[in-house]
Amino acid sequence: MLCYGVCRHYHHLDFILGKLVAKPIKDMEIKALILVGLYQLQFMRVKPHAAVSETVLAVGNRKWAKGLVNALLRTYLREQAKLEEQASNVATAAWSHPAWLLRLLQEDWPEQAAQIFLANNLQAPMALRVNLAKIDRQAYLQQLNARNITANCVDFCPSAVVLDNAVAVDELPGFASGLVSVQDTAAQLATELLILQPGQRVLDVCAAPGGKTAHILEAQAQLQVLTAVDIDAARLQKVGDNLQRLSLAAKLICGDAAEPQSWWDGQVFERILLDAPCSATGVIRRHPDIKLLRRADDIAQLQTLQKSILNAIWPLLAKDGILLYATCSILKQENEQQIMAFLAGHDDAEEMPCPDHWGASAIAGRQILPGQSGMDGFYYARLRKL
């Protein structure tokens, strides 16, 4: 709670800290502790005296810092109303987002930007993917209820269940035996969009950690082959681990998606899922450190990589086959603009519209914004080879 909370509200807390000190604190551990203390005082139901004393105690034997931490937190308590009012008048502090991301999201989503900022700063719900090859969703809900775990179905996604309150995975009935996996509803939509058929050859590009890989195999057990490719060997191992828990099998290849000639055997695929590397701006509520680690100049580099992979993978698709382009981004540069540019440069490609019962229409593809129907921010575009 403390770590994620400070990351979610970092820009707000850092602004407050800047108002409390005459000069920046160079010791990053002490700065982090002060931010933890400020977070507790503003956002948690910890009693103020306990938050201050525990934060001071955490300083350890650095005597010089104890007085500083104590003084700053107590000053905040005395001047909280004034400091919070000042923060509310500075966009980066009020919304707790970096300036570059505020600007991009306001440009792309002028009417929805405020809601996006709010959604990004909330804790995401815990969503599950029921393995329909092993158990009916209603039957699994009954198992949850037997353990006093309350949950709801998602009407537009037959495998999705959303818990009222998150639990540890070992508390989920049948998790170890593969009855269920943890996966956001938005990510579960990929399998239906692929329109899988028995006997097909399917390629999952940038597959790690393997949630969509597993879902494809759960949904269509009679594929000729499912090949999962990822450039990171350690992350590819996670794909194998997930498949093993679910008693599923796929052909795993550690390779560069932008250079398929190094691993492709020359046989085309009827279906390709390209879960492209992206800014991950749609999953900030699950990974709030994205706001701290991502940089403005990352976006152009990611666009170039996405374009490179898309162009490299397209020749691997069979005629009349479907390529599903997916990102967990909400930036149009990585999504609809990327697909429009691809369509303009490939006369053997056409868009296949996505269903309209989730997300919002885009110039090309379909966009889900963070929090819409409880989902993460996600983008999908279906391309058919003519």
C-alpha cells in the first residue's frame, strides 16, 4: 500500500515536499521516507502521531535525518490546508502525472482527460479469466462464493470475473490446477477477436508473460500449432511456467519479432497476435511506477519499434488471415495512427471492425480507456490480408 501509494501520488507528494524544504534533499532514502510519511498523513487512515513516529523510527541511526523528518511532517500537519490548496493549482501536482503525459493525454482525449487522470490514480480491480475448457463460469462463481469471495461476471466477455476485493492467488479455488488465471478483462478480449478455428497455425508475438497465449489454447484446443515468440528469455520462461500450470503446450521461441528471418520456418500463419511493445499508459493504475520511469522521448522510439515489428511480421500471415494488433496504451500515436499509417502503406491489408459493445470507436480499431467497464486501457485493431 505504501509503495504503490507513493508511486500513484508521487508528483503530488513531491510538490508538497518541495514547498516544505528550502533546498532539495539529496539523500534519496530519506526523501523516499518523507514521501511515505506524507502519503500516510494525507491518504491513509493512520493516526498522525503514529505516521510521524513510525517514519522517524524508520530513519534508523542517521541522527541528522530524524529531526528533519520529524520537523517536515509536523510542519505539513500544521500547514496542510494551505499546502494542499497550492498543489491543487498546479496541474502536475493536482493530477499527479508528469507534465509530458498530461499534455499528450489532453491532446488525444480532451473530453476524457480528467477522468483518465482520476482512473490512473485508483487501484485496479482484480479480474480473473475462468478456464472455460475446464469449468463453467457460473460453477466457478459458486466455488468463489463457497469461500466467501464475492465476484461479478462481465456480460460482454464470457470468461471474465471481477472480484469485489482482491485476494492472494492461493486463496482462489482451483488456481494451482488451472481452473482460473489472473488477467484483466480488456486483455481477455483478444482471443474472441482472433476468431480461432480448428487446425489453424497461430503466432503469438511478444508473448510474455503468456496470459493471452494460454487463453488462446484454452479457447481452441484443436490448433495445429501455437508458436509464442519473445525476445526476453527470462520472460519467455514465465510463458512456459504459466502453460505448465494450466497443462497447456505451445512452441516457445526466444527471438526478435522485428527479425523473423532468424527464427521463422517459412510456414505462414492463419492468425497472428501482435501484442506490441508500448508505453503501457493504459495500465498505470496497476503499475503506477510507469509515471516515474517512462519518458517523453520513449514514445517516438516505441512507435518506430512497433512499425518495424508490424512490417516484419505481416509477411508471415497467410492470405485471408487475421493479424490482431494490440497495445496497453491509450496514446493515439501508438494505436490508431500507427494502424492508419500501416494501412496506407499496404494495399494487401484491410481493417476488420471490432465489436462495438465495449470501448470506443477510433479512426481505426477500438480503444478502451482506463476504468471503462472496469477495464484497463487497451487498444485493438484487426487486419485481414487480402
